[in-house]
Amino acid sequence: MRIDLHLHSTASDGTLTPEALVDAAASLGLVAIALTDHDSVGGVAAATRAGIERGVTVVPGVELSADVPGGDCHILGYLVDVGHAPFAAWLAARREARITRGVEIVRRVNAALRSRSGAGAPQASWERVARRADLAGGGSVGRPHVADELVAVGAVTSREEAFASLLGNGMAGDVPSAKVPPAQVIAVIRDAGGVAVLAHPTYLPDFAGRLPDLVACGLGGLECLYGDYAPDVVAGLVALAGVHDLVVTGGSDFHGPSTGAGSGAIGVPLVPDSVLEALARRHGRG
Ligand code: AMP
Ligand code: ZN
Ligand code: FE
Ligand code: FE
């Protein structure tokens, strides 16, 4: 039986609602999914309700960004207590920081567009980005919302092109997030009763060298099955997980059709439900 433990919804930068994700997963025959929105557990309740109707187990999850020089360190939190008040407050503060950053991303991207094409250049509007991200409803704004706005104003034709030309790492719209060290991110997840898992490890420069420190901070798992990882990459990660006694997890990082993120399809790569059993055992260990 198959599962997918890395999915984004409209509670952050995915294009499908939590209910639509559950529907899609059920149609594909998945028995369990985890919702892992950036800095938000706002979609978990709706997904859980839909999951009860459709016979899909919904694992409460979240994806947090930690500051590491020169790379993306994303840490997934699984089986977190979404009602834990300090956790909710911490997430709300992170979403606030995303708003400040989002305003700056729009400012810098607009400046880049003007320097490229002059005064008549298409310009993104922060107000529209805020609506796309549903900030009034507690949404979590990120670069993908700016990408969608750039598509809407005709500056680019897709999210992928927006990242390739303006928003990708090192480009005009790559504004750093407020600095939070990985140790703090892992502690926040554990304090909320969750298991902390390093997402898409290869995106983190020298991940193998950094792993002992992360494990010392309480990291509990490694996302070995991810997106389009080749079999040899997966095998290397699984071996590394064994060395550090980390639970092996996996998921698609699906953000919606044609969004250019993750594998691009729910349930890809194939993740067996034994992965969730192992995660639950680790959760029980505390
Ligand atoms: P942010 O949280 O604002 O830093 O944005 C990071 C998100 O941007 C990731 O979770 C992906 O959804 C998306 N992303 C990053 N790189 C790309 C890319 N090359 N193409 C499409 N989406 C991307
Ligand atoms: Zn994302
Ligand atoms: Fe990520
Ligand atoms: Fe993700």
C-alpha cells in the first residue's frame, strides 16, 4: 500500500485545497498522506475531515526553513500537535516574517524587471500577491505566489520560468528569510511532540557532513525517497539513515499540476506504508 508524506496545499504555496489533495490521493489509491505546508498547519483540520470521508489517513505535518549558509535547509515536522499553543505562536511569527520578506521580494523583482525592460516593464503588485496567498485568511506567503503574480502580469509564462529568471537562488527575488538555526527548528518540532525529518537532503550543501550535528539536535529522520531521486541516490541516503539511526521517509513535494516543484505528481515516488509505521514507532519513542 502506498502513501505520500510531502504535500503542499493552499494553506501555503500549493495550488490545491487540502480537501482536493485528499480527493486526488484517494483516487490514486493512497492509504495515507501528510500535509506539510510551509510554516502552517492551517490545512490539517480540513484534510483530516476529508480523509475520514475518503478513507485516507492524514498525518499532521509542517515544513520549516532553517538558516544555513549557502543553502536551503528544510525540516519536516511529522505527527506534531497542531493545538500546541507555543508551536502555533511560533508558526504565526514565521508567517509574519514571510510577509516582510514577500514585500521585499516584490520590490526587488519589480526593480529587476524595470532595469531589464524600462519604464513600461510589467510590475507585480504586493496587494495581489497577498490575495493569492490568502494572507487575510492566515495563509503563508512565499516565492511561488510572487511567481504566479509574475505569470498573471505577463512577465513570465510559468512558475518554473519565474524561478529560472527572477526568483531562484542567487537571483533578484531570492531574499533571505529571517535567520533561524536548524537547532531551533528541530527543538520547536520536538516541543510540539513531532518527529523532525531533513527534507530533500541533497538540496543542503554538504548534508552528509552536517548530519551528525543535526542528529545531536534531535533530528529523527531523513527524506530518502523524494521527487526524482535516482536509485543510487536513494540507496546512499538509506545507508546514511542507517548509520545515524534515522527513520527513512518519502514524498512527492507536490505543489499542484505544472508547478515545477518536487516530482510533479502525488504518489511519486512510490512510498510504502511501512514508512509511516516506522515514523509512528519513532514518534512513540519520543
Ligand atoms: P520560499 O518558501 O518562499 O523560499 O519558496 C520556496 C518554494 O519555492 C519551494 O517550496 C517550492 O515550492 C518553490 N520552488 C523553488 N524552486 C523552484 C523551481 N525551480 N521551480 C518551481 N518552484 C520552485
Ligand atoms: Zn513550496
Ligand atoms: Fe522544501
Ligand atoms: Fe516541500
